[in-house]
Amino acid sequence: YQSPVNLRFDDTNPAKEEQEYVDAIKRDVQWLGFQWAEERYASDYFQELYDWAVEFIKKDKAYVDSQSSEEMAKQKGTPTQVGTNSPFRSRSVEENLDLFERMKNGEFPEGTHVLRAKIDMASTNMLMRDPIMYRILHKHHHRTGDKWCIYPMYDWAHGESDYIEGISHSLCTLEFLPHRELYDWFLDQIYDSTKVRPKQREFARRNLSHTVVSKRKLLQLVQEGHVSGWDDPRMSTISGMRRRGYT
């Protein structure tokens, strides 16, 4: 017996997500021999994620920070030096709720406010030092259009999307190991013991020697015209291998 498999796309950043990438990934996965029962997207859960964020604010677990990105970077400290609290960390629940709703309604320019989880600025894990949950982005989303002016960060959307879908284990590569503590903290705030609680587990990925596998570096090759596209036979992509003649 093989249980049905669903395919979910992380589309939390409208500046980087395009239908072209979605279609290409679907073609690659099908070529590898897999078929899915349902197609899902993180954007399917934008309303639930927003509603949970409002509950975080009401429980004093999140606040709107109005510092610049440079100020937040300084205030976050270093791996050997604890961070310092944001001057906006003590905002009232009422003020935070008002600002967050106005962020959603598009009243503020990009970069003026973010929503941060209120965790621990002295944590040895820098990801736990009041991570950003939402940022303002006045950009068109390929699935939700112009409905949203704020978008969730991947760390916030990841575990909660798993939770909504009833996923038992989220398998990640080793660079996500420090994120597990945050994955669990977010789930702690919303977990209902009657539902499946997802677990993040990490594994060491295999690397190909003498081969460029970084998406960022491959994108540079495409954008600078060194190759004809993502499916150029010289590219270390699934679509490139398909054109090269692999079965």
C-alpha cells in the first residue's frame, strides 16, 4: 500500500516565486516517475497564518518592530555576544494589533515595519532572537494577486503548513538543523494535542564534486547568457539531464 503523495510549493516570497518555476518543478517531478494526489501551496494557508499571528500578538508572543534592517542586525548581537531588546519590544498589545492590521492593509511602505516573534534576545541560537514572522512587500503574487501586502517568512510558514496538512516528519538538509528549535517553538504556541504534531529531522545531503549545484550560481549562468536556460544540457538540473539524454 502506498499512501497518496501531495506536492507543496513554498511561495512565501512574491519577488522570487514565478509560475515558470512551478511548472518546471512539476515537469521534473513527473519525469522522475512521481505523481501527486493534490497540489498545494503555502499561499493556501495565508489566512490561517495571519490569524495565528494575530493570536501571537494577543498573547504577547509577537510585536511590530519599526527599526531599519541595519538597526535590527546590530541589535541582534553575534554568536558570542547576546542581543539587546528592540526599543519597540514593549509596545502594547493594542498598538501591535493596530499596526499589524494596517501593515496588512497596505498603509506602510516596504521596510518600515516587520512582525517579530517575542522569544529570547539572549539565546545562544541566533535564530531564536526575536525572528521576523512577516514583512511588508507591495508585490504581485502569482497566485493570490494583490490581496496581501504582508508575506510570511519561510520559518513561520514551514512548520505551520506541515501542521495544517497533518505531516508527521519534515525532512531537511543539515543546514536547517539550527532552525529546528524555532520550528518547535512556533508549533508549541498553536499545538492541539488531538492533531498530528510534525517533527523536523535533518540529513546530510550528497554533493556532486566538480559540479555547480547552487541555485544562485546556476541562476547567474542563465541570467548572464552563458547557457540557453535552466534546461541547457550543460546544466546540473533535472531538466538539463533530461535534454542531455538521461532516461
